[in-house]
Amino acid sequence: MRTGSPGDVLRGLRPGQRVYLQGGPGECISFYDLLKNNPGYAHGVEFWSCLVPGINSFDYGSLPGDVRLTTFMASPALEPSIATGRTTLRAMPYSEIGELLSRTEFDTAIFQTSLPDAQGRYSFAHSCDMPPVVWPNARTKILFVNEQMRSLDHAEGIPSDAVDLAVPINEPLLSPAPSGPRSAAVDTIAKLVAGLVPDGATFQAGIGDTPAAVVSALRLHRGLKVHSGIITQEYQQLAESGALDAGVQHVAGIAWGDAAFRNWLPQSGFVFRSVVETHGHQELAAIPNFMSIGSALEVDLAGNLNLEWRSGRRISSVGGAPDYLHAAAASPGGRSIIALQAASRSGASRIVPSLKTPSIPAELADIIVTEHGVAELKGLSAEDRARTLIAIAAPEHRAFLDEARRRGRS
């Protein structure tokens, strides 16, 4: 391994190379700035990255110099380059992303890590989802070694003898913007969902305002265990309130929060593992009483879920939802909960008569929660599903939905 400069990384790029860039909280701002400020070096390079909506906001495909990108989850940030064709979207569940990356050869893989520990191991720290499945198949491994990234003993890493180039940096890590106050509707939903989660359950919750509120609402529970693709600052509240089982290791792939949250991670009781462990079906399905907590943009009267499309725009992708819903269905005593506000900010109903292109099929829908109540769908007939969902729709939309139900029956 040799130590080099950012310029060494740029000078190593060649047309026709396939290069992996780390996404999620481990995305390297320094490398993005290199590409932005030095157009032309990446001409003809095929970049790949698992960029995460709600975390990653850089649009590599819109950078000068004809930068090209392949990624797996849509977001508003990537719309311009997807529209021009410079970003290719290969939408698939999170577990399948990991499987694809694990069998794809890369000329170069670029990661951001902590300083090496006493054994010479560089930690991926709070961003372990994809790096462990990528680096074994990369011919050249390059690390941006950031002084501000804390090494985590219980996180995946890469040994120094596997590294080709280490670039020292000292820069702030990606952090979420401060969140605003939650609406009364979200707080109501969170309380309803928390009432469905038994003490001692193992759970996962997705990213977003509503799942975050649910995690906060679990703080009076006891004996909870976590097996999740992502944890956020609300999980620190759970640990400090005594809600989490202190006798087990809790599993996550990535952690998304501010510097104070990251400083808590070494003593958090969490281990950080690759997508193989956080989203693998056999691993998840073997967990008894596994609770999956997620959200959706829309649900139709059959129980089909839309996680991707808003007003004709693809603003997200399915992420880990299919993995966790399948796992909850297979887990002994497992349940899945989809929580969403009954109406959008514009007042449109988010419970709709039908969906043309569902993200998740109705047979996986279990429990749907809005601020107006809980709809338990498992085992219901199509007619009873529709009636149950209408009962938790926004009151001003129920007549319209009931008319649609009756038309669909005739």
C-alpha cells in the first residue's frame, strides 16, 4: 500500500474503466469535488454506486466532463442526469443490489474509511452495507482515509494489505439537515404503530419522517432488538430510555445522523454488517417475531403499495422494503406495518382506488396504518380489504373511495 494525493486518484482513471464509488453515509465529498473541479479526467469511465435517497444528493451524471453513472435507487437529485441518459437506473431490491455487486468485477473501488486501527485494519464504520461485498472483486482498492470518521470495532473493514492507495483527508462527514417539527398526524400514526409492536420483538424501520417518529414512540417498550438496514438518531433515544435489550448485539448496515450520534456508536451495542446479513432472506426469516416498519406513497384498495411514483415522477425506489416484507411474512410471529398519512400535503388521498404499477404486490400487505386507524389486511377477502382501508382514509375521501369500490365490484 502506498499513500498518495487526490490527484493520484484522478490520474489513475482511464476510459473504459468500471469504478465503484461508495454511497450512503460513507459517500466521499472530496472525490465528488475532485470530479466537479477537474472535468475531463473521468471521460469514458463507468461509475457505479449504491446512492441512497434521503442521504445522497450529488448528481454525478450531471457533472462536466461527460461523467456516467449506474445506480439502483431513484431520487429527485438524480432526475436531471437520468433524463439525459448519463445516469442509468437499475431498480431492484436492496438484497439484489448486493448480490449483483458481489459478482461484478471493478477496475477500481473507492471508499471512505477511518484511520487504521492497531491491527492495520481500516473501518467502514457507520457505512457497511455495500463495501464488504465490493472490495474483494476490485482490482485496485483506493481509500480516502478521513480523520473525522471514527473507527468502530464492531464494523466491517478492509485490511491494509488489501489496499493499493490511501489518500489522507480531514473533512466533515455527510450529516442530515436538522428536522422540523412533526405534524400531529405523524405523531398519531407513530403511537398507533408503537401499540402494535410487542415488547421483546426484533424490528427494522426505514428512513423518513414517519418511520423515525415510530422509532421515537417505542422508547417506553422493553427488550427490543434491532436488525435493520439503517439506524438513525432516534435509535439512540431507544437505547438511552432502556427500550433496547442490552444483552444482545443489534445489527445495522448504515447509521445516519449527526456528529454527536456518530460519537455514540462505539458504545451503542450495534454491530455494522454488509447487505448480505442485514437483508439476507434466510437470516431475516429465521428471526422470530420480526417486525418490519416502513412507509409508502400510496396504497390502493387491494393493498398494493406504491413506494416510487408521485404525480408521474419517479422519486424513489423500493430499497429494502421487498426484503423486509418477505422476511416478516416468513418469520414465526412476524408482521409488517406500512405507515402513511391519509392525505398528501396537497390534500389528495394517499389511499387510492387502484395502482397501475405497484411497487409491492397486495399479497405482501399485512397492516396499514394512517392517523385514522389500523387496517389489518392479512386473511381478508378483496371486498373486506377495500372496506377496511376506506375506514382509515381521510374522511373527505371516503365517499369517493367507496364509490370506486362499488364500481369495481359491479
